Amino acid sequence: MARRCMVTGKGPMVGNNVSHANNKTKRRFLPNLQDATLLSDVLGRSVRVRISTNGLKTVEHAGGLDAWLAKTPAARLDKDMRRLKEQVETALEKRAA
């Protein structure tokens, strides 16, 4: 499983551990990823995502998963989120018709 946020795209970074003697060894900084279940009102079901805590805050600030997907361009989305955006858009079109 990739250690990458499905919303923000945050992934691992590299850096150094620096000891008291100033010895440097490589290390990885991993993003704070959580397995979350977000509710889609349009689809009427929940969606499981692997999301960073910052990404979760972003989605909630936008007004929920559906609102965030509507305002985010498809080019900036992860492959799975792009597929979910298409499902939400088709469901909205069916409701409007």
C-alpha cells in the first residue's frame, strides 16, 4: 500500500538523524495517514480512503466529500478520487434529470 494521501498527495520525505556528535544517518519522515470512512451524500454510501489528517481537515472545511470533489479539478486528483468524482457527477446529473 502506498504511503500517499489520496487528497493532498503528501508522501514520505527524506532527511537526516543528527546525533549529539553530529553524525548524520538517513531517515524517512512518513505522513500522518489514517484510514477514514467519508460519507458521500450524493452516492448515498460511505467511501473508504487513506487520508492524511491535513487532508481530512481540507475535506471537512470544503463542506464534505461531495463539495470538495466538485470544486477540485480532476487533474489534481488521485486516480481513485478521479473515479469517485466521475461517479458523483453522474449521480448529480441523474438527480437533475
